[in-house]
Amino acid sequence: MDRRQLILAGAMTAVLALASQPSLAADPSKEKCFGVAKAGANDCAANGHSCAGMAKKDRDGKEWKLVAKGSCLAMKGSLTPL
């Protein structure tokens, strides 16, 4: 490996290491709430798809949305998939 390749490999390793740390990006004031997302308004991958905004129907128990911690149950959602 030449010097340029070594530097690039090191940089990629650092980026991947940081990206794999969900606690760095997670907002502790939020929680996943299942069954409250409207069609097309889910926050992330679930239910056989890999992107936010791909929920097919309102209030699907497998789709989730990040909400303020403690508000999920008041919204008639669930902290676990339904």
C-alpha cells in the first residue's frame, strides 16, 4: 500500500467507526413510537422498506416515528412494534 492509499483507508475506517455509533446521533429526549406515523411520514426503515417516508398506511403498528420521550403512549402508540 502506498502512502495515499494508507491515508484513505485510515480516513474511511474513522468514518465507518463514527457512523456505527448510534449513541452519537441519538437524541436522548426522543423515543421510537410505533403505530403513530401517517402514511409517508415514518422516520426510518421498517416493514420491508429501507427509507423514511415510505409507510404505506396510517398508524401501521410496524412503522415508527421519533417523538418526545414520554409522549408515545398518550398518542395511543406503542414503544414496541405491534
